Amino acid sequence: MGCVRLPSMTLTEENVRDALKAVKYPGFSRDIVSFGLVKGIKIDNGEVRVQLALATNDPNIPATIKSDAEKTLRAINGVQTAKVLIDIHAPPGGAGAPMGAQRIPGIKHVIAVASGKGGVGKSTIAANLALALRKIDNHSVGLCDCDIYGPSIALMFGSRDRPTATDENKIIPIEQYGLKLMSMGFLLDDTSPAILRGPMVTRYTQQFLRQVEWGELDFLVLDLPPGTGDIQLTIVQTVALAGAIIVTTPQEVALIDARKAATMFEKVNVPVLGLVENMSYFICPNDGNRYEIFGSGGGAREAKRLRVPLLGQIPIDIATREAGDRGLPIVAEANASNSAVVTEFNKIAEQLRRALD
């Protein structure tokens, strides 16, 4: 967190607000001004008092924000004393609903599938998990691809359909294999990139979540982009999540980033439902031997450290990759119902159902 030094000038509320844009919400890239935490600024002969409003159950968050904000304010030319007051409220909807998080009408459980880094197979996990949840008691399930810049759900489900709208300007999701789907991939050609600035990305994310005609759903699975940036912050602060699943691979470089993703959810009081270790091992089709290409035991150790369940270990599997490439996720394949991968996804889905019922 850097300090902003302003040239000598008449001290104004605008000066103070601009300076506070250097203060980040702990664990995120977004600042406290853009998030709307600043509720009042008073200036009196070099004395600055800032009023913030914050909804959290974590005492470390307001303490960090207060310290960083007062340090930033004291660095402004003309400021003699700086005082930051924070009005702290319990998160609406209970401990699991951070900031201004609200439920999406008609949806019982919203589950975020996240990862600290790309390349760990998060979208594959999200797609097949949604299908596995659908198979349990014929649940109604939706899948929302929140990766605006790198959407992959449209390809994985083999659909080139374009969403339409209702008379009330609600987006009608694409339906495939019994799921309701929404992705930027349905709106763009394969070669068209999403060239959007931060505010537009946030707007699209909110539209996908709240302006889609999801109807009545038992589960809505969110395929988040990798990392802990603005899209993740927007979602955890505005949507009442039932919990999050962290996807990792066994090697330490992935586990370090998985730790960051888990910490992000902890900071905003979203429960981490468990860890899924992808690419856990490879069974050679020639000799049947098991090869742990990316190491072994990493997911179990990290789950123990985070004090969350290790929900499952998904092997590297040629059939799984081929299924995703041709637009038919392996859990949806009738002739793959006995595969080790499908069995593992069914086990993960059943654990989630029990945890959330």
C-alpha cells in the first residue's frame, strides 16, 4: 500500500478521497473508496476526520484499514492530524454473508469454485461438479462462467447458441445436459477477445448473476476466474454464497496460491467447503501403474492446514480431456458412469449436498 503525497494546496474533501484510493481492502486489489466504505470526510484547519462503514466479523480487517488510512492521510501536505472512525456492522444474513451480500431470488445455494492460479483445471471441476449435483435427486442446477476474459464453459458444453431476452429484459440462459448456463463465451465468437475495463467487467458479472432468468435452482455453481481480483471481490461482497471450493494441484507452487484464495474467502466470512485436488495422479493405460506426476499428498496436507475437508482427488485422465474438448463433460457421458473420474465427482457432489442441506 503506497502513500499519496499531494502538492501544497487548499485541503479539500476531494484531495482526501483521492488519497484514500491508495488504501486497499485487505487481501484484495480494490480500494476502500471504490468499494464505497467512505461515508464522510471533515476537514478543520488541518485536522482530518474520516468516517468509514464496514460490515465484517473479522476484527483484523477494520484495524488494518484504520492503520493504513491514517498513515495515508498523514502523508498529505497540509494534514496536521488524521483520525479514521469505523462504524462496524455484522454482515447481513449472518456470518456467512459478508458486506452487502444478498441472495439471488429463487436460488437455494450458490457455490463458488475458485483457484489461486490458472491452469489447475478449475473450469473442468466446475462443469463436472454442476453435472454431478444435477444427478443427485434430479436437482435443478445452473452454472455461471464468471471468467469474463477467459470464458470456457461454452466450449466445454459444445453450444454455439446465443442467449435471448424476455420482455422484462432478463437474459434467458442456455440449457444443455439439464443445466442452465451463462458465459461470455455465448456472446463472443471463438476468436473475439473481451476487451473491457474494470467497471464494465464488474457490470457484466452482476448482469450474469442477477439479470439472468435462472428460475428456481437448488444450486448455482460459479466458475470464478483465477486469482483474487476485482471480479472475485465483487461476487463475495454482493452475493450471499453458501461457500467456496478451492481447486489446486498437488505441487507446492499451486498450493501457495490455493492458500491465498482460501484466505480471501476467510477474510470476508465465506466458508470454504473444501479443497479439490485436480491432476492428482495418472494411471497408465498400458501397465496400470499409478504415476504421481505433480507429487503426492499436497492437497491432503493443505486441507489439514486450512482445516477443511479434502473433497476429492481427480486423476489426470485422457477421456476427461477429450470429453471437455468435444463439448460433452465426462459426467454427462452415459458410457463413462463407471470411470474413476465420474465416481470421484459424484462423491464430491454428495459431500456438498450433505454439507449444505
